[in-house]
Amino acid sequence: MKFELGRCLLEQRLSECGMSREQLAAELLYKPERIGDYIDNVRIMPLKVAISIADTINCDVRELYELRSEQR
């Protein structure tokens, strides 16, 4: 089954763990603007970044985006 990425759920995940985008950026040594770009769907997280974020906020990588199955 193929999936397509929907909207980014990072803001919800951050809210659930009580962390701000600025705190996440500082923890991972990223610019806060980059985290904002992911949240606003301006950029898609590369897999390595998504894994680092998921590990930092204790969630599964699949919980960072809505996943929609593609119909063939």
C-alpha cells in the first residue's frame, strides 16, 4: 500500500508533550524557523529529521504527519 503525506501534526505532538517549537529547535540545534516550516507544511521533514524529532518528543515517526492511502 502506498501512502501520501497529509498535513504535519508536529504542533499537536509538541502540545501533547508540553514543548514549544523553540524548545525543540534548541534541543536539536535547528533554527526555530525550520521547525515552523515543518509545522506550516512549507517543508517536508527528511526522514533523519523526523526520526530525531520523534525520538526527542517520544512519539512514533508515523505520528508526525497525517497519512493517506493512495488509491490505485
